[in-house]
Amino acid sequence: MIKREIMKKSWFIILVFLIGLVVMTACCVTDIPPSPPGTPDTSWSGTWSTTWSTANHATLEPTDDLILTQTGTTVTGTYPYVMGNLTGSLSGTVDGTKLSGTWIETDDSRTLTGTIEFILFANGDAFTGTWTTDQNYADGVTNTTYLWHGVRKE
């Protein structure tokens, strides 16, 4: 009978010890908050409705869609420019929300090149930036900087 009482007390002590251990462990675990809903899309991939400034910088001119694809930190894209009967492409590198790179446009008689620098809005739905010409473009001035803005379509 005494052995039985000792065994009961031993089991009771072991059980209390295990419960205490579980409670202590639970108190030491740090909760990791869930990601906030609606985390913005920080990828440049997608179709963008864009505008860019005219040669005299007076107005923003709507253009055809800019289609971008991002793989890692590399972005490539294409756009038609119907008014100039040109096909354009761009490529660049992402650093945070900034996309820096080059553009190139070709038609039957010439090739035009320059640089781009775009900044993605925090919500990922729009960008603002500039494009610069490397040679004589529409306004007769080399190394001119123009505006280029985009709104994500899809």
C-alpha cells in the first residue's frame, strides 16, 4: 500500500513537471505576425498603359502598352510606337523600387537608343520616371531627358 502511494505521488510529480515544462515553453515562444493583407505587387511584370512627354516637354502623349517581364532583378520589355512606326524594347536592372536600363527603337531606316530610370509606386500599380536620348531624336537635341509614366493594366 505504501508503494502504491509512492507511485501515485511520483506520477503526480512527473505530470506536474511536464505540465510546467509545457507552460514555460509556451510562454517563451514569440508570435510571428501574419503578413498584412493586400501586400503590394513589387514585380515589374505585367502590361502597363503609359504616357511620355513630347519633344517640347509640354504634354504627355499616350502610347501603346508597355509589356514588361521581370526575372530576378532583370526586366525586359517591348512596346510598339505606332505614330513613329517603330518597335521598341527596353532592358534594365531592379534595385529596390528603381528600374534602370536602356531602351532601343528601330524602324526600316534607323535605330535610336537611350536610357531609362523608373520608380515603382509603393502599391505596385504605377511608375514614374524618365527616358533620355543618346542621339538626335525628335527635337534636334542630344541627351535630352523626357518623362515616362505608367499605370498597371494587368
